[in-house]
Amino acid sequence: MRPDRLNPLFAEADSLEGVGPKLKKPLEKLGLTRVRDVIYHLPDRFVQRRAVTDLDEAAEGEQIVVALTPVEHRAPRNNRGPYRVLAQDVKGNVLALTYFGRASYTAKKQLPVGETRWVAGRLDRYGDMLQIVHPDHVAESSAGLMGHLVEPVYSLAEGLTQPRVADLVAQSLDRTPELPEWIEPGLLDKHKWPAWRDALALAHRAEHPEARDRLAYDELLANSLALLLVRADNRRRKGQPLQGDGRLRSKLRLPYSLTGAQRRSIGEIEGDMAQPHPMLRLLQGDVGSGKTVVALEAMLIAVEAGAQAALLAPTEILARQHYDTLRQLAAATGVQIALLTGRDKGRARESILIGLMDGSIQIVVGTHAIFQETVGYKNLGLVVIDEQHRFGVSQRLLLTQKGKLTPHTLSMTATPIPRTLVLAQYGEMEVSQLDEMPPGRQAIDTRVIAVERLPEVVDGVARHLESGSQAYWVCPMVREHESEDIAAAEARFAALQHRFGDQVVLVHGQLRPEIKDAAMERFSSGGAKLLVATTVIEVGVDVPSATLMVIEQAERFGLAQLHQLRGRVGRGSAKSVCLLLRSAELSETGKQRLALMRETQDGFRLAEEDLKLRGGGELLGTRQSGDTPFHIADLEQIQRLLPLAHDDARLLVERDGGLTGERGEAARLLLYLFERDWGVQLLRGG
């Protein structure tokens, strides 16, 4: 149960004054559903204004506060034109205060002719005349604006204004209780960090690096502490030691010899599974590095030892792909492998459930359906989780409750993660890394092409399909956005279908599962030659005869995501090509990113470079720019403060007895505050 003292922070946002159904929707778009969310909605930047006596003192482009006297109101000739109020400063310099749309009604009330008003806004020029467009503030006296010389600027959604958000923040801060200190006093003094509540107030009031750092550190500490509590809890749990005798693994007929990295990782996993406490290990490998083979070896160890194994995938497409691959690789072993997804019904589902209960099914592959309440196992000894970052730690903890004893857990990710960020997402796990490629993998010929050459690219696709090969065409979104020129999968599918007929299929995340699966099946079986898709095909799609990848508006993707998409080709023996179509206007960062894609196919290097170029976007491969595992800490703070937070959390868990004592009790509040309370639940009596 959450401590009562935190309840004011977890009250709904509509408990704040002025928040009704109309305002609730834009707040929800920003993720501001509770008071806690509002206090942590920190400003993006601050406007610094200067009070000037007259316009001669100000520069164009400067944010100013100045006294002006309106002399004339000029209504527009038509509804779309601007409403202008001409005003003079003390020297007689004339300025236009310009309003558009409904804001003109405000201008009529706020700016009566002949009465001096203090105006805050950005000074610009339109033609020969100075102007301020939509003044930020208008007051009857200078005192009314002196508090706005430094003002926060918040992210907004349609229907919200800066003053409205500032008011909600002020109300939320008034409701924020004082909390005991969870940061070690010496650390607090060393960095000159303010107390928690003071830091929140300061961060909303002005540029205050110490306050922002303190709030970022809180978030990083909560995350590190929760992950270390998972690790500590795991060490206390009783698991079943699983030692295989090699009889099944010796029957595997692999298409290539294992790499040194695969052998090393299998050895680490085998050592973990032989222990009396459950394994908690991450297998990190680049596209095509052979993670599936390592996972199969681990599952066969479990089966050899008399236990069952389950492989969890985030999507049906990926689950089916794994099922097909495992059956092919393990065909000679005689191991019974089943596929279970949410769409399995009736007798087929019943048969699988019986097989899992009586142990005749030794390996099951599926989506979250394999851990539903109605699914039981005779002796579940190993859980393999693919694309670990798509499942929260709390979800994974639920999955491991299916065994009589806590099963061993092997998590996998195909996204190379920079070393600086492994702690952030996987701080509770041991890590094995596949940093070698299996022999015979060909380099993918990567080219950057201007979008103006689109007709040539389509002609090239035609020649490619005529040769009997298959191709992918990836777009950044499903449908066209009204205000942006962004390639859309549906529009591109229609255009390519007009050219190539029923050779083209479409897959995106908004399609019904049966339609999506049918399209994937047609493409995988060779019935369709061209697959148009969004990033839903980023992982798990393995069609060796597909040797051409076209990625439209490639600059809109991060390096890690481009690398994942490129990895859908080059999976057979034939030479593969990846075409990155770029827009006409390309930023310097975009140019560097695409140049790196041409230069290297080392996913770990690309991940590190992506981190530098994007400032934290694409941190975990499938995330878009700006969407990191943290909401408060930015990339620079993560890199600088995370090691400190991790060490501090480790001392708290190992030296200071976890969440006992005065600081430990405060740390409990921290975990609840950042909704890492699954870490608290793991403690005995927590």
C-alpha cells in the first residue's frame, strides 16, 4: 500500500481548480493525469525578459517589458487578417501589437485607447514597423509584470496555454508535502543540492542546475534501487539447479559453427542454471549474431534436466517466427515444441494446455498468453524473454511465478545498448554479450538516395522483383499527417499496388492480427514479393529471399532503429541492398546519421554514436527521439549521475540493510513516488 503522506500527489489532476472535462483531455495527452505528474512537468526552457524605458533601448528579437499607450485599433479587412493595436512608447515610437483569431477580443478589452499599459513580449519587425505578436502579458502597472521577467516555458497540447499550465503547477506545488531526505547527507552537501520540495519549486521558477540535477538523481536512484532489490530478492529465492547431460544438444544440426561469443555465453548461462538460486541474465546481441541458437541451447539444458522451457515474444509475428526457427533447428532432437497465442481457441488450445500440464510439451513459444492464469506447467524451469525492453520488470516478476520454484530467466535484446545505459535498464541482471557475427554473413550494401529519385527507386524495385527476389518498403507512419509531409505506409502501399498489383502486401500495427498474419504469411511463403510496412517489422521477421530494403524518409529514424530495419535483409547467402531515401532538406545531424549507416554495420558502435547525435532518443532501439526510460533525467544527467546513483543504491541495499532505518524508510517513499513500488513489494514484510 502506498503511504498516506503521498496521497495528495497521486490525486487525479481534475481535483485541481479549473480542471474540467475540457481541460482534462489535453492534460492526458501530456501524461498529466495526477498532481504528481504536474509537479514533474518541468519547464523546457525559460524566457528571460528585460524591462526597457522605450523601444530605442531594445533590440529586434529581444524579449522585453515596456510601457505603451494604445493610439488606434485596426480591425482586419477579412476574418483571416490580423487585428492590430498601434501603440506609442514614452518617446513616441510607434509599435503594432498584433493578434490573430479570437485573441482580438482580448485586445479590445486589455488595450483601451489613451490608457498606458505594460506589455511583455518579443520585439520583432514586420515590414517597416516594429511589432509584438500576441503579447505574453498586459498589465495596468509595472508591478504586475515584474514577476514575469523570468518565466518558464512548458510543453503544451492543444487547448492548453502557458499561464494555465503555470497555474496548475502552482496549485500542485501548494499540495506537495515535505518528505524526509533519502539522499545521503554528505552527497547532498557535496553537490549543493536543495531539499526535494525546494528543488521542485526552484526548477519551475528559474534556470537552476542544482535543482534539476537533484530531481534527476532522485529518478535515477529510484530506478537503480528497485533493480538492485530485484537482484537481491532473486538471490534469496530458491530455484532448481538444472544440469543437462548434452544428449539433446548433441543432436542439433546448426547451419554454422558456433562463434566464440556464442560458446562463451552458453557457458555463462549453463553455469547460472546449475546454481540453486534462479538465473537472471541478459543476452545482448546485434542483428544476426545468433541469439536464438543460444536461447535454444539454454532451453535444451532445461529439458535435459527434466524441466520445461517457455519463450515469450512481444508480438504474434515474432512468436511464430521463433516457433518455426526452433522447430527447424531442433527437428532431430525429438523435443516437443508448441506455439500458444491469444488467438488459439477450442480443442487446439485445450490440447496444448494438457500437454503443458502433463509435461509432454517440453518447450512452448508464445505471447503473454503463455502466462495467463489458466495456463499451468508440470515443471517450468526456464523462461526466455525476447525483446526484454518491451516488458516491464513488474511484468517479468509475474511471469516467473508459474514454476513450482522460481524459474531461471534469460532475457534477450537484439538492440545493442550503449555501455553507459545498460545499468539504467538492466541493473538487476548479469549480462552476456554476443559481439561476433556467425561466419558467412555478408555485408549489406547501404546507399543514401534523395527522395527526388523516387521513380528510379520504384523502377529498381521492379527489376528486383522480376529477378525473383523479395523486398521490404518501410515508411515512418501509417497514415499521412495533415500538417506534415511524412511518408505513410497506406499511401505508399496504394501507389505500389497500382504498379505491382497483388504482389504487394501491407503490414502495420493498427491492422487486425489475422489480417497482419495473413499478409506476413503470404510474404514469408513467397506468395507476395513486396512488403510495405511500418517499424512493426523491426524485429523477428526472417525471410532469407528478401534482399532489398527501402526505408523512406530515413532521417526520421534513429540509428539503432535503422540498423534493426536493415537487419531484415542480408539473412541469406545472396547479396543484399538497403536504400535510405532522404528528404530534400536534411539537418546536419541527419547527414551524420545516414553517413554512419553507410560507413558501419557494427550495431554497438551505431548505438554509441546514436546516443551522441540524438541526445537520448532511440535509447532502447524501438523508442523515438526524446522518449527515454526516464522522464526527468536527460542524457547528460544519465551519463553523469547514473553511476553515482547505482553505487549509492548498492550501498543502501548491501551495507545499510535495504529499506530499514531512517534513510531506508525515506527510500521507500522514493520508490512509491517514482512508481517503482514493485521493488518495495519484494522485501519481506515490504
